Amino acid sequence: MERSKRETLIFCLGIILLGTLVQAAGMMKGDRIVFPGVFEILKAFFQLLEKGQTYAKIFVTLRHLVAAVLISSVLGISIGMAEGRSLFLRTLLRPTMILLRSIPMVIMVVIIMVLTKYERVPILATSLFLIPLISEAACQGYLNLDQSLIDVYRLEGNFSLRVASQVHIPLMAGYLKQAYISSVGMGMKLVVSTEYLVQTRNSLGKAIHTSSYFNEYQDIYAYALIMIMLVLLVGELPSLIGRFSRSAR
């Protein structure tokens, strides 16, 4: 409990430090349009929270993020476990995973824009970028499984979907949890960026584009604060679900 309070205090100090850096950048640059004051940003932040339209935009972006994380989780875990079971497959798919990790986002978005409808781009592009992150964690988790536990399930039968969900995935939970936390933060940035590029209607990405067009930079920073809150909230979901399930027992 004491450690949790200390971490919360340090986190709040980090927010103050961030605000100080923005304030200092404005003073050094001498441009209060691009670097508005902290109080101006906070004012814009609370004004946005008072508007129902803001929550509609948050819902659209969160819907894209959740869909992308779910798709990338299913495909990433499946591919990662397959790679863990087969050295041939792991070597065969390595160039593809390197390509997905290294290709510039703009190029990926442009390719997907050509191949499908614009409203699907935020989900598809984000999913493709997150699959290597999750598959690598799943592969490492599979390779580091306790061999004695694997031998026990082999006595009961061959590998199956039931064995994967009840034996392998729980044992790989530590690796997958870390990948999930990373994918949520990265996924939020990717979703908003793709929404910005394809001008997804009624989304946070579209709102940021509109704010930049009208030089409303205080709103841009306010939307950044909203996205930080969303990442923290969604990132804490596994811990909250775990605590709830333990208390229910």
C-alpha cells in the first residue's frame, strides 16, 4: 500500500515536470500559440470534458483500439505459439515480422487505404503493427514454459485448443501482460495517427486535425491528456479484472 502511494506521488510529480517542460519550451520559443501555458491547456482540457461530443469521439477511437488489440491478440498469440512449437515456422516468418515492425506507418496506411475502405484503416493498420509485438511475447513465453508441466499435459493427450487455453496461455500470462501494456500505449498512438491521416469522422484523430487547422494548440495538448488517461485506464484493465475475480472467489 505504501509503495502504491509512493508510485502515485512520483507519477504526479512526473505530470508536473511535463507541464514545466511545456511551459519552458513556450518561454524559450517565445510562441504561446504553439506552446500555450499550462493553465490554458488545463482550461481547454476541462472544457472538452464538459462536451458530450468529446465522449463520442473517445468512444469511436476506443472502439478502434479495442478491435485492433483483440484482432492482434488472437493472431499474435496463435502465430507466436506456432513459432514456439516450430523452429522452421519461426525462421520462415521472421522476415515478415521484421517488415511489419520496421515499415513506416505512413507507407502501411497508404497501402491499406488503397486496398480497403477508409473506415477500416485505423483497425487494420494498428492490428498489423501490433501483431509482431504480441507474437514475439507469445513465442518467448512458449519457449520458456516449464518443461515438466508440458510433460504432464502430454500424458493426457495431444496439443489442442483446450490445452492451449487452459495450460499454455495461463503459464505465458506474464509475457502476454507486458505485451498487452505495451500494445495499448502503442495502439492508441497508431489508432489516432491513422484516424488523423484518413480523416476518420467523429474521432480523436479528426479532432486533432481540426484543432491544428485552426491553430487551437491548447486543444491539441488537451486531447493528448485525454489519450494519456485512456491509455492508463485501458492498461489497468487486466489488473482490475484480476482483482475483481480474486475478490469474487
